[in-house]
Amino acid sequence: MERALLTELLSWKEQPERKPLLIDGARQCGKTYLLQTLFGKRFPQVLRIDFLESPQMADAFAGSLMPQDVLTNIELLTGQPFNLQTDLLILDEIGECPRAVTALKYFAEKTPQAFVAASGSNIGLLNTFPVGKVEQYNLRPLTFREFLVASGEPALVKVYDAAQNSTAAHSRLFDKLTDYYFTGGMPEAVDLWFKLADQSILERVKAVTKVQADLLAGYVRDFGKYAGKVDAALIEAVFMAVPSQLAAVVDESVKRFKFKDVYARKSRYQELETGIVWLEKCRLVLKNYPLEGTPRSPLAAYKKDNMVKLFLFDVGLLNHMLGVNYLEIKQQNYDYKGYIAENYVQQELAALGVEPTFSWNDARAEIEFILADPTGQIIPIEVKSGKRTRARSLQSYTQKCKPIKTIKLTGTQGSSTLEQRDLVYPLYYAAHAFKQHLLK
């Protein structure tokens, strides 16, 4: 299983001097696997400390936070020697040890030649943070391309990378996309899906469903662990409301999150803000802000906090929470389930570092995403989950805002040329469309 973020980590390793790495991301999205297995094999030795598994390791940071003192303590506690010049030190779930977080500052200042990498699933909740002293990355669930790599079909990955446009390519890639809608990108679910490829589809579905149920139960436990009893109930209510509100859409774009009836006696954004912010900081929800009028860059200057769409961080868990079964997904009766495609597109954007995202609405017209290209031009992106590609909203946007180009993502094969003004891509090439026209 490959992760695209590995490229950034290898570049970090080759620098003559470096700040400590800090990998943020939701629990169970593959941070430890990325650091220890994929990245760690590039080092003669890896010393990993997990503050959740071994809370006593916090003793290594109880006194002096000077790097050499900390490393001496770690060697004494683990019985494992460590070479500051060649070995990789991994501080896993570092949020459990605030003094270890502070120690990153001293590693950056005193030992810039060291290879120190930290990770955590509650980084966003920390009260103190070594600003400017770490090189931080967010690890998301597997993208669609990473899912393809995990499938063990290099020929199909080659077709995807070349963005080939053919009937054969479309058939195979769209079939894989609908599998991805079911499994999502959580590494354990993806790994199990392909490991059980020789078993019956019922067994594969059952196994993945069990993994997804366990993951969700774990997240709910975390609400109580990290937020306290009172806030935990509010956070869980908001979290559970995201899928149900997405699914309430019928043949239209996703609507902004409605605060009424989410939690007892609370009906305003300010009353739910704590839960929304908590979920965002823990990477469990993704935000999209609807804008009105003629959008201008920078888009963030025109957003309103209380006017927001909320997407789930993983499309597989979204379908699991809604009880959408595998057969229903594969049959692709999706003209009335466009929110699944929108959630997928939102995930692909987040994996590319585009967050939050923005959308546009005017009277009855809605555009699922609008993004600014490197020159500040605003590009509308219409998402059509099925084979019907007529886009009245896109026509309305074009007439009113006159963009230099438009992008439409559909369940069809798309267009064979990429040099036209009105671009049509199949949904599985969403990342290609963004890289080609928005993120140069």
C-alpha cells in the first residue's frame, strides 16, 4: 500500500538540515504505517515510541527537554541504542505527551541534523504548539489513486496516471470508483477488501462493514476521552447529523448544514460551533462554504462561518453510517445520490491540500465547487454523479460570472480533449482535473 505523502517525507530526509516532521490526521488513517513501514525502511534503525501504548515513556520528557538528554532517557527506558545522525525517531500519538510536543522546538533548534518524526490524531486540540518549529503535513484516508495502487493492478494504475480516455478504461476505472465509494479510503478497510479478493463478495462486504463499524465506534469513544461528557454528546450529535443531512438531498446539490434539531435545545451555529470546530480539528469533517453573487479571489474573504456545508472525511464511512449497501452502490442508481460524488470530490480536494472549499448559489442555481486558479481566476466545478450531464446551474453561472473555463465531473467517459474551454472529466479523474487546471 503506497501513500503519496511519502514523496514529501523522502525530500525532507535529503535536506542537510530539517525541522521535525509532524503528521496530523484522523485516527487509523495510516500515519504509523507511513512513518514506520514505508518511510522507516529508508533508515538503518527506527525507534518508535507510542504514547498511547506506553504512557510511561512520557518519563523521558519529564526533566530536561534538551535533545541529548531526552535521547539518553529514551535509550534507558527502551534499552535500545540510538544514533542521532542516522536513525529515525518516531513519536507516535504525541498529543498524549504535551512535553514531547514542546521538545520538538528544541530538536529543531539544537539538532537540525536529526531525523525526528511525530504523529497524532488530536494535534488540532493541543493547547500549545511549536509554531514554526515543525514541518507539518496532514494525512487523509487513501485517495482514489492510492486505492488503485492498493488493488495490485499496475496496468490500471498506468492507465489512470496517463488519464486515458477510452471505453475500456472507463469501464474498469468506474467499476473501481464504485468499489471505492463502498470501502472508502481507511487503510484497514482497503487492505482487507483486496486481501479477500478470492472470497465471495458477501464475505468481502461483511468483513469491510465490520471494520467500518469498529472504526466508528472508536471515534465515538474518542469524543468522550478528549472532549468530556458534556461536549462529547454534542460532538457525537453533530457527527451523526452530517450523513443524514447529506442524504436528505434529492436530485440537487448538497445544502448548507442546518443547526436546528441536531442537539436538544440548540438551533444556532454559535451553540453547535464547539462540536463543529472539534470535528474539523480532528480531521473528521470537511468544510465547504457557499458564496453568493460574483465570486472573487480570495474566496475565503467572503465566507460566513454560520453558512457552511459539512462533508464526512471518508466516503466509505459515510455510506456505512447511512446503511447504503454495496449492491445499491454498484447498480449506480445515483441520480438521486449526488452527495456521494460530492463527498468524494471534497475528499480528493482535501488530499491535495485544498481546504476549506467553496461553492456558489444564486436563486435556484448551485455550483458544487468553485476554486481560484494560480492567477486568481475563479473556476466553477459542476459534479454530476450519473450519466445525465445537462448542467443548467453551470449555464447560469457562466452567463452571470463569465468564467474563463468550466469543469464538469460526471459519471460518463467525459471528453477526449483537454484543451477546450468547457472541460468534461469522468469523476475518477477529478484529481487530474484539479492538478491540470487549478493547482499548477
